[in-house]
Amino acid sequence: MFKRIKKFIRKPLLKMLEWTEKTSIPIPIKVTGDLLRKDIKIPVPIIAIFTYMSLLLMISYELQLSFRGITGFVIFICMAAVFVALYIKYFAPEFLEDDEGVMLTGLLVIFSIFATGAFKTQKLPFWIIPIPSVSILITLLVSPVISLLITVILSICMAILFDFSIYAFIFTMFCCLGSIFVTAKVRNRYDLVRIGYYIIFTGICVAISFGLVQNWAFKEYIKVILFCLANGIVSVMIVSALLPYFEKVFSKTTAIRILELGDFNQPLLKRLMLEAPGSYHHSLMVASLSEAAAEAVNANPLLCRVGSYYHDIGKIAMPEYFIENQSGMPVKKSELKIQMSSFVIISHVKEGVRLANEYGIDSCIIDIIEQHHGTSLVHYFYIKALERGLAESEKSVYRYPGPRPRTKESAIIMLADAVEATSRTLKDPSYKRVQEMVHKIINNKFIDGQLDEVKLTLVDLNKIAERFANRLAGIYHSRIVYPEMPGQQKAGK
């Protein structure tokens, strides 16, 4: 009998284990000094179950539900779970692929529910509970779409916890929605203060409308307005305090952080400016091209611009071996053999990743550094090697190690990098020649398979080529020769 039971249970258990393995979230645990790195796999379903169980237990405890009440509430939670799953499936499927985002969202929901319970235990009103801070954090770190979903869930939970109060639901919903809309436009940490003003304004408007409906006394208005002021201030303080830590722990890079990385007072950018000025100027040009192209294909222009600043940061290690950093001196790598010269060129990617990690640059920028050449050939030295009878087995020596670009931003910077470098070799940079050169480079990258892992259509590539050509045509536009004054010494004499 036991053998039959074992046989009956074994197959479903094995399938469950396989499914759990596929839907697991690796969580890096970093010990001081990088002595230990370990991945603990927590299945996504386990996070969901834990989140909903926390909601169920907390709300059941606060409301002191009977067994019948708990059964009804379980049914409600299950229905909510189904609708949440459907919403994510159809409107935000990429959320399930964001390991850290799923974990962060679950933790914030659990924390906010327990914090709400603590506030209620202290007999504080719902006006003062800083739930908007959760919506702001999720908007900044995960997605406004997911933040909207969490706002609805938390508003319902607030209404349930405060004796099914419609006022608690409406107040929480409006304040959180206002904070989401404003947060989507945040570009620096000072803008967070502005979010607090909107939370206060929205809360006061909602409170006054409730007061007019319920005929509050004047003292009640003053008390609730003070609570709304405290809500806005505390919400912003919580976000300001937690945001930098969440960015680090959950490997999230907000627009605020990207702008900070784009500051030319950053130590690594200062080093590039002083030690490899030619590469620095090239990076600025690539930033201009990639930002313009990103706007055309719904990529992230800010990430493209800042990523371009750092893409060649590895050239700091040996700047004299790169032609753009030579000033009237013979190119250093001409003294080396062809294969060794190719190795020096290729090594700037690995050095860039090393420097970025050393200076604490965020992972999204490191990905761009690592992917901006993909597995492309070092064309110049590859052709030289072919002239000297390169064997087919040695071809891989003249390729970058990769990986190939995996995001639109990495792909755009790869194309902008190649286009900008080649544009310097044009003797007569007319618009037609620039356009032909741009299309040729993009076609070569496409044929070489460098864009296979990126969701860029042929229409997108045409838009990118058009932006590149227009921007380069503006840079290399023709200029008139100014006549000299009679008797003036000619320039250069």
C-alpha cells in the first residue's frame, strides 16, 4: 500500500520541483570583502503565497475574525490573487522576469500591511499612515504599472483594516495615485520634496470633501489637515532614507541614480577626461548620437547618454594604445605584433568592467560596457591578419568576447560607437556619404548577428540610421572661409 502511495505522489512532486526550479529567484548574498557569494533560490510562487498569507493573517488578527469570517476572507484573497495574476500576465508580463522587482514588491506590501496594523494598534487615524511612500518606491524602482496595482491592493486593505471604511479607501487611493503620476517625472532627489507637496495637497482636498459631506466642526478640519501634512512629510522622508539602500540591495537603477552617474564630477569620468581625452571626446559624441536614436525607438535616452560616457572607460588602463588619444605621436600599438595589438584593443572591455565594479558603478552601465562591442571582429587587425594568411581556426582571436547586446540601449550604443569612429575617416562628409556609411555599418552589424538578441525591428534600425545621419550631418556641416583683413598674417605662420 505504501509503495502505491509513494508511486502516486512521486511524479507530481518531481514536476513541482522542476517548476519551482524554473521560477526561482536567485538572491545574491554579499559578505564584507566579497569573501563569499552565494545564490539562494526562492521560488516566485513562494513569495506570492507568503505575501498573501501575511495579508490574511494580519487582517484576520486585526479584525478578530471567526472561522467563518476567515473562510470568507480566504475566498476574497484567492479572488484578488487571480485578478492580480491576470493583470500582470496581460499588462506587465516583464515583471515576472524581474527577480529583484518581485522580491522588493512583495516585501514592501508585507511591510506596509504590518506597519498599518501597528498604526491602528496605537489608535492613530488612517490620515497619517504614509502608504504613498510604498507607491513612490515601487514607481521608482519597479514600474508605474505595478505601482498602480499595488495601490489598489493597499487601498482595499486599508479600507478593510479600518472597519471597511470607504473614506480610508478613497483617501489612500487618491494620495497614492497623485504620488505615482508625479514620481514618473522625477529626475533628481530634490524632486522628491515636490512629491510631498502633491501628497499633502491631494490629502487635504479629499479630507475637506469628506468634511463637507459629514458636516465636520472647524477643529476637526484643523486636526485632519495636520495629519495630511504629517503624511506627506513622513512619506518623503521614508523614500529619501530607503531609496539609496534599495537601489543597492535590489540592483535597481533609478533615473535619479543615472543622472548622478552622468555628473562629470564622478571620479571615473574625471579620470577619463584627464588620462584619455580623445576617448572622452569620442564618448561625448557617441552620447549625442545614441540619445537621439533612443528617442526614435522608445528606448531610454538618459541611460543611452550616460552609458555612452562610460562605454570606453577601460581605455584608461592603456590610453596611449588608442589612436584617438595620440597627439602628433606615433601610434603605440604599431610597435606590437598584429595579434598582440588586437588583444590590447579587446582588453579595454574587460578593463572597463573591472574599473566600473571598482568604482561602484551600477549594473545597467556595466552591462553596456560589456556588451557595446558584442562579439564583433576587430576589423582593422583582422584584415591585416588575412593579408598575412590567417588560418580559419585563429579567427576567434580577433573577436570581442561578448556577450552581444541584450537591450535596446546596449545595441544603440554599439551602433553609435561604430558610426562615430568611422565618420572621422570620411574625407568629404556630405550628407549622402554619411548616410551611406551609417547604413553600411548597421547592415554589417545586423548580418554579423550582433543584433540577434535585441528587440529591434528593421523599421527601428531605419529610424536609428536616420537619426545618426542627421546628427552627423549637423556636426560635419560645411563652413564658409572668412576673408582676411589686408596685411593680416595668415593663420599658422
